[in-house]
Amino acid sequence: MNKHLLVAAMAALVSCCAASGPARAQSADIKTIVSVNGPPVVLNQTSSTNMAGIFMVGGTTSATVTQTGNNNATGVLQFGGTNSAVVGQIGGLNIASIGQVGQLNNSGAVTQVGGVNLSNITQIGH
């Protein structure tokens, strides 16, 4: 997975939040999920700033992330036999990165609606 894209994405989110004008209440939803042989992950975020980091290891991994807010960032990293990841984002700044290493079918999809949209999907099958 492109670490430089993820670092740039986080820097962009921080700068957008810091440069938003006079001090006012900002709502942020930041989630880090680590799953080893766990059930599918489904995450819905609707704050002003949404960030999700999902790391999954196991036979079949599945993650679905939906984010609606001014600034949205998601990183999904999956190591399993079969991997599936779906990211949907609506906002001013949307950043998504999916990395998958699996033996059979890797599927990844990103849908982004907003002013600035950046995405990366890397899939390795063996």
C-alpha cells in the first residue's frame, strides 16, 4: 500500500481542519479496528471529520465503510484467503486506500462524491 498517499491524506485532513477559520466546535469520529478471524466489519460515520483504519487478518475478510462529512479518510488493509472491501464517501475531501493480499478473490470498490477525491486500491493474489 502506498504509505506516502496515506501520510499526505492525513496531513491534508489536519490542515483542512486547522485552516477552517475561527475556532468552533468540530465533531470528529476516529476509529481503529483490528480483526483477527473476526466477523465482517461494517462502519458508518457521519461526523464533520471521519477517519477509519481497519486491519484484518483471517480466512475471509470483509469491510464496508460509509462516511458522510466534510473530511473523510479510510485505510483498509486485509490479509486473508478471500478479501472484500467497499468504501463510500460523500464530502469536501475524500481519501480512501485499500490494500489486499489473498489467495483467491480480492474485491475492492471505492465510490467518492465531493470536491477532492483520492483513492488507491492495491491487490495481490497468490
